[in-house]
Amino acid sequence: SAGLTEEQKEFQKVALDFATKEMAPHMAEWDEKEIFPVETMRKAAQLGFGGIYVKPDVGGSGLSRLDTSIIFEALSTGCTSTTAYMSIHNMCAWMIDTFGNEEQRRKFCPSLCSMEKFASYCLTEPGSGSDAASLLTSAKRKGDTYVLNGSKAFISGGGDTDIYVVMCRTGGPGPKGISCMVLEKGTPGLSFGKKEKKVGWNSQPTRAVILEDCVVPVGNRLGAEGQGFSIAMKGLNGGRINIASCSLGAAHASVLLAQEHLTVRKQFGEPLANNQYLQFRLAEMATRLVAARLMVRNAARALQEGQEDAAVLCSMAKLFATDECFAICNQALQMHGGYGYLKDYAVQQFVRDVRVHQILEGTNEVMRMIVARNLLQ
């Protein structure tokens, strides 16, 4: 909590207490049984964690991006997978709050902030992942409605959530032809694929979202036609900070688990903690964690203040933190030896849950492209 205000330290304490009491004891069960912990998340929403950076007039907490990062890092120590879903939900709520008109804000945001309803972000398609601007899902205007056809892949919460923020093509090829629609579960023509079996992130369901002659009112379009790609990318800048923050929490928890194991476990007649090689590795893990945390918090401030280089700093932070934090969790597992590979030990779940953070919200290869493009332009 170095460098944080008293108020931020209080947010951190509330989130850490919630993670310790309400999430950590159930983390393994949620993973094993693939439980989407709706009631636990609604309890988190009562603390203001359902719309952390949504404006207060529609039920949000109105906090800064840095406050948000601190909260997600703390929650992630209790269950990274569940916190990562909550970060996506918060991003969707923020997109509606920021780009929606008054009617849309008042219709959707209060129930999202209370987590009475849950949201999913629908950008990726089976044929367009990193090249998101080539998406094919179409939205044809018919009077005061749009008719949507296409499918979205790897959608967190898909099938179990209530609100879908969908990027679709209303115009020509490329990013300028993309618009953003808000769909409600139960809309005729909206269906879902089978629940995917994943390595980690098992406390949140992942399914394809399928649109077949799905009729959506024009009043459900966020912003103007052609503004969708810009809305999607602005959402992702925050999403990258959020997911990097979830990685920090997993790494923090893994360092503590490694620290405890080295103290308790004996080999060759003495505790592992007396082994200088392992001492040095632990020191490196803690150093890399603090470096990653500083990068993420710096990017969060830049995004909050609207700095010109905010998007690049978000990409750098996401790249660095998710790579480093996976390495930290993986090293913590190695320090546990054979025990680290058993599901009785939490460290393996942090490794599995955090691995996907290097892929989603823009792969780390795409983060490198964004940073390089900025340096060379």
C-alpha cells in the first residue's frame, strides 16, 4: 500500500477482507465444480464493487482507475478467476455509463452496479481474434430496429449473464464500419454454444454467443453508427489495467504461499528457507511483483487523467504485468516441488487462472505491436 492515500488503503483493506473471508475458502470448489458464484459477487456489489468506476447517479461508486486497480488486485488474492469476470462486468457497465444516453444509462447501469444483472463483452469472433477490426457479425438496419447475424467466441459469462455488449458491422469493412449494441438475454435469435472446458478461469462460464436474425431496437445502440470500434478499444484500455491488476493479486498470493512453504518444508535436514538459491529466487519474485505493480498503477493514473500516452502505458503495463506475474506464480509452484502440482495446494490454481491473462484483452503480442507502433510513428 506504499504511496496510497488513507482512503485507498481503506478500499484495499475492505477488498482484502472480502477476498479472505468470502472468496479464498471457496476458490478451489468453484474451480473444481465450475460454479459461477453469483451470490458472492452480489455481496461484493453491496460493497460497491459492481460498478467501481461508473458514475454515482446510476448506482456506481465513482472511483478512479487507480482505486479500481487496487480493489481488483486485492480481490484477486481470494479468487483470480471470479475477480477477472468482475473486471469484465465493470468494463461493460462503464461502457454503457460513458457512451450511453441518459435513457440507456438509467435502464441498464443500476441493475449492473448492484449485480442484480451481469454483463458480457462480445468482440472476439471465431475468425477475428487479434484482428478485431475484421469482425463479420452484421447488423442490418430495418426501420427502428437492427437485425443481427453472426457469432462471438470465448465470451466470459456467456449464457449465464443478462446483458451483452456486442460489436457488429453496420457499415463497410474496417474499424469505421463497426457499431456497438446492447442486447438483453431472452432476445429472440440470441442463443449460446456449449460451455467450454478450460485450463483455468473455471468459476466463470465461457460460451459462444450466436445471433440468428436477432432483432435489436435502434435505441439499444451505444453512440453513433461507426463508433463501435472506438468504444470497444476505450473499454479495453481499462480492461487491460483491470486484468493486469488481477495478475498482481495472483502473484502476490503466490509469493506468500511460497514464503510459507519455504519456512515449513525441510530438505537435507533444514528448512528450504535456509537455501540461498531459493532466497534469491523469492527476492526476485517480490522485486518483479513490485515493479509490475508500479507500472500498472502508473498506467491507471495516466488513463484516469486522460494523458496522451495512456493507451500505450496501458499496453505496456498489461504486457509486463501479465508476463511477470505468470512467471512469479509458476516459480512459486516450482518451489513447492511435487506438492505444487497437487490440487490440494492453491498455487497451481493461481498458475492456471493467470495464464490466460497473457492472451485476452489483446494478446501480449498485440501489446508489443501497439508499443512498437507508438515508438516508430
